[in-house]
Amino acid sequence: MLQSRRGLLAAGLAVVVAGALATVSTLNASAESITDVPGPVVTTEPDASAEPDASAEPDAPDPDTTGAAPEAADPSAVPVAPGATPPDRLPWGGRPTRIRIGAPGASSNALRASGLGAAPADPGTVVQPRPRYGPKGRVGNRTFVRSETAGATAEGAAPPAPPGGSPAVNYFYNAGSQAAETDGYYATAIVGKPTLATSDYHTLAELALQSADGQQIVEVGWNVDRVVNGDDDPHLFVYHWVNRQPSCYNGCGFVQYSSTVTPGATLANGAAKRFGIQYYSGAWWIAYDSEWIGYFPETLWTGHGVSSFSQSGLIQTFGEVAAASATPCTGMGKGLLGLNLNAAMLSSVSFLNGPPVALNIWSSSNYYTVNALSGRTFRYGGPGAC
């Protein structure tokens, strides 16, 4: 565990007991620009060896307007629902089995060396991470948020900028997008530990399931974010949006189900892991590796004027960097450009009760590039401008 996290988060929030209510703090866009995505990336046809190996391919699944941001529990107080029941099988068809976890505070490199899937946070950490303060980009159908400025939180103070950074947040993407009505989807992502510049906010990879109008969103993935997680390792995260309003990382209504892995857990650097989102019995369930982690109840949306959010209209799978500068020094993926055979990969995107997968694969910047290997798999990333 990095000792520097205690100094970095000296003003952090203490964990509150489960069920305690607090007003959601968000990073609001006081100056935002939405930019059309460039045309499809031109790539060469890869040979068979460029495709992911069979061990990384998921199994076929079994048949089987802006509004007010929602109020929610403190993100560090994730409720547990012992009576909730997820689907019998994971989105990729396998039966759930308990994830092998490391000791609290184990690093991402140690997890990889031991073949473990995750590790909880160090219980001896004095200052807790602050998931309510992390900025979050947004990708639409051929549009994306290029930049925004941090506004005041519900507590009346602007979210803290990283050391040496500024309140301005600049976003960069490598993405695969498709309009698709589905009951959910899943993909395999290589977990990375790219360099996060001292002045920047985060680097991440995620699956985002959205309503057709892009107003309602459920997300899962891994991120490197010192303010949210307290260190430089990759961590599991979940997130959601209601009426296009951001919430917070790893809480704000998320209901914990797994007894072994929670959002915010450290993940193994370099491991290829499955991530999934599936609607079932009134909730959007989140799957990671071999377990159901928990869910976002549909009432988070219907309780705020949304008639229904039980099916996707748009699928987005992408890498994202949030930087304080328009010339970021933060890496994306594994810090390697998309044409590099060792670059990070988002692969085997699969829909549940949806159309054939045919992603539109694109990049928002020359600092990070993408290489389409098929309509459902691409390599992506880069070192940034430095």
C-alpha cells in the first residue's frame, strides 16, 4: 500500500455506517463541449494470430432532458441485500463461483503473480478514498464530452484538483459504439496499470450500457484514480447516471451482493477479465470475473421520473483518460498505441438478446490510437503526449 495516499487524501472523508444518507456530490459541467466523433478508424485486416486466444473468449451465454441528480447513501456505505437473487448464470453462461482474493492491501502486481482476481482495500488505511469527488466522462452515439469545468459540490466546495492540476478536465477516448436494444452485454478487458500523471485525474477502461437517448447509463470497469482509490493501482469500479446527471463511483444506490469482492477492490495488473451488465428482476446486475458483484435497482431511475430503464439502446466500450491538460502525460490501456501487438485489448463484446455485434470503433485524439481486429474486438491505448 502506498504511503503517499495518506498525504494525498489528508482531507478525505471518513467512512460512514451503511444506510446513512447524504446528498450526492458531483462534478458538474459548468463549461462543456460535445464534439462529433471522427469517422471510422481505417485499419489493416489482422492475421489470425492477432485475435485474442481462445482462453480469453467468453463462453456463449445460456438461452435463458436533464433532471435532478438523485439523492443517495454515502458511496462508502454500500448496502448489502442478502435476500436479492441474481440470474443463475453469469452473462457469459458460466455458473458463479467465488473469486480467489488476495490479502487486504495486496498490490495489483502481487495479485497477478499469485493468479488472484482481486483484493480488498487495506483496512489499516487511516484516510479513506473519496469516490464522490472523481470526474466522469460521457460517450454518446458518435459524440463525446471533450472537456468540462469542475463546479461546486452539494457541500458548496469544488472537487479538489490533483496536485499541480487545475479544475479543468479534458477527456480522451478510444471506443467501440453500437446502437443496440439488449438485455445487457459483456466483454473481456485486459486490466492495465498505465502511468497516471501527477496532475491528471484518471485513466480507465469500461463497459457502458445506455438508454437510446443516452440519458440513463450503467457502467462497470477498472480505473486508476488516486482520489477515488487512494493509490496508483487499477481498481474495480461501478457508476451510473440518471437523467444525464452523474452520481459517484462505487455507491450512490449500488447494492452489494458478493461477500468477497466489492467495488473499489484492487485488480490484477495485466489480467484478462470478463465484465458484464445484465437486467434481471427489476435491477441492473454487475458481473466481474466469476461472480455477481451487486446491482443498481431500476428504482434509481423510475423514482426520478424515468418511465422505465430495463433495456439498452446504446452500447459503449472504451478507454478513457481524464486530464488537467489538453496535452496529457497519462497513459491509456497499457500505455501502448493500438497497433502495438502488446497493447491493451477490449475483446469479445457480446450482447444478451440483441443484434449481431458490429461496433463502430473510433478514437478522439492522436495521443491514443485504436486498432480494430474485428467488429467486436479492438486494441487501444497510448502513452499520451509526453
